[in-house]
Amino acid sequence: AAYVVPAADGGGGGDGGGDVEAGTGSGAEVPTPEQLLADFERVDIAAQPFAERMLRSGRSAKSDPEKVFRSVYSAEMLVNSAKGAAAVLGEDAVVIKIFNRIPALTETIVFDKERWTREIVPQYQAAVDVLTLAPESPEVEFFREMLLKVKDLFWLEVQNPKQDFYMVVLDEMLNKYSNGEKHDLNVSQESICMMHCIDMPVHQRKSDLRRDTTAAFFARMIESGIAGNGPWELQPTVEQHGDKNEQRALSSVTPLLAFELDMDIFGDEGASLQRRTRGYVLMEGNGRLAALNAALDVVRAKHPTFVAPQLALTVLPFHGPPTAKKNVYFFLDLTWRCAFPDVELPGWRSQVKGSARPIDAEVVRSCPRYFGYTPVQNSGPSAPSTSQGNPTYCSAA
């Protein structure tokens, strides 16, 4: 059966060029990942009868096909990191031979926890153990980071709800329609939104450490007069004035990958995207951004006029057709409303409205920045201090 897509002038789908072709699927049944991607340029997904169901089920468990789809990108990064290490260590290196014997991540990610822990984790651990003897290089460090991520965290991450799958569809389409182009930009930290929350305890602990180190660095920069009183760039400043611990906390082997939030096309749909504005949404590096944002609150408690730094972003342009762009924003809206909460916290503003995520306000209150919240100036005695004027928001409030 086919789901029927209205003509562009009939109050629903279309890219302004006449009728949009029908896709596959039936009624309110959500299509498979492959069907969604195949119809991405032809079907206004937000206008389909299953769109509301996607939102309602966004906090439900993924299906096995969605888990596999979710793992493809990380599996490719893992393989590429191994190739990079092999170029340095040689194809005959023991660690490369161990890695090549490990079954593909896209095959093993559907294992249950007991089987994953019993059969797969020891193989990744063996590779990590051997890699400790390898000479240091950026390629070896990236390989080690990927091995540890897959071994320690990835299975747990893939157990996250369907919202995680929606985010991966979004990432894939953004990469596809960038046509392989990337642009390096320096933009204000406060013009960047997170793609998802930092809500797993292990990730929060890592961001906590980064927050504390970053806050100390920020404080030292403004108190010494080096930076923070006007526009400044983080990367060259930390390279010149940061110690090794600060340099590690404020950098990573993966770039801050983002896309521009350009709302001119979107229209009135989308509870979290109604306000037309500009900004950037982070695809890689959300934990770093959460820590940087939390560090701003710490330093501004003592130095209220501290100016947030400019961050170096790698930005993907968008070259797709209008229907594809509208679907990108549908998946962004879907991801945000399933990931970010909108519980009321005095002194704080949520990243979205119309959230589909139930959560205890006390959980969010413990670290609002990690859940996408930004401080509101003059909201009462509990409001954190901010810089001059309200913070720059890149989503509806």
C-alpha cells in the first residue's frame, strides 16, 4: 500500500513544483529506515499520518533494524580509525589482526547485553590492551578512543530510545546533502545548540570534569586580562595559555561538526522550531559544548560580564531540494522534542516547547545545561548570572 501525499497547493506536502509522488508504507505505520531515506526528497514526512506516531513513540525502544541503522556511522568511524592506525603501525601489527577478527559492529549491535558482554567486549579489550604498547600518534590515539567508546559505551547508547534513530537519520541526510563540502567557521559559543542531552551518568561525569577545568581556565583568562573582556577565540588562546590538562579538556580528536539553523524555509510547523532565527546545531561534540556552557555559568557567577569565546566549527552546507530541507527540520524537531525536556525551572529557559519526554524536574535541576537549558537574566534570585543582555538562543523558548 502507499501513503498518499497531498499536492503542494493542497495544504500539505510538496516542494512548490506540483504533486509530490507517493511513497511506500501504510496508514499510520512508520516506514522502515530504508523507505524513509528513499522518499526523503519526494515526501513531506511531517504531513503523513504516521508523523504524530513517530513523536509519540520517540521514547520507545528501537527495533533491530533501527539499531543496525544507528550503528552504521560509528561502525564506519571505527573501521576508518583502524585503517589510520594500520597506516602507522603496519597491517601486520598484532592489534590490527585482533581487530580484523572482531565481527562487524552492525552485526553484533543487536546482541542482548549478556551475549555482547560475553562474546564481544573481551575482543575489544584485547585490542585495547595490545594498543597500550604502540607508539603514540594521532592515528593511534583516535583508534584507541574509538575502541574504548565501542567497548564501554556504544551498546548502552544504542539502547537509547527511537529518538536516537531519528538523530542518525538527520545526520545522514545532512552529510548527504552537503555534497562532501565542509566550511570552517569561528562562531560565538552562545550561538550553538546541542543536538541531544548529556543524560547518561558516564557522559555527565566526563562533562563535569571538562566543566571544572574549563571554568578554571576561563577565570584565569579574564582575571589575568588575557581574554574574556571582548571577542576572543578559544582554540588559539588555549594553545598559547593553557596547560596540558586544559588543552586536553578543551580539545578532541573529533571536530565540532555542525550545520546552520536557517529557519526561512520551515514555515509554522514544529513546536520547537517555530521561532525563525539563526544559529548552529552541533552534530559532533555535544559533551564538550555542554561542559563549556556549564563553565560559563561558573565563571559568570564571579565575573558577570565575561564574554563567551568563539569556537571553531566545521559546518556542513545544505544543497538539497526544498522537500528534503523541510524533512531535515522535521527530524530536527522530532529529535529535540523527544530528547530535550521542557519542565519549568525558575531562572532557566528550555531549548524546546512541546516536549514528548517525561522527566522529573529534580533530575534536570541537577545540571540544567546538560539538558539544553539556558539561564534567563533577571528571573529572580535563583537565576544564574549572564553576560550583558539575554543569552543568544537558537531555538524557540
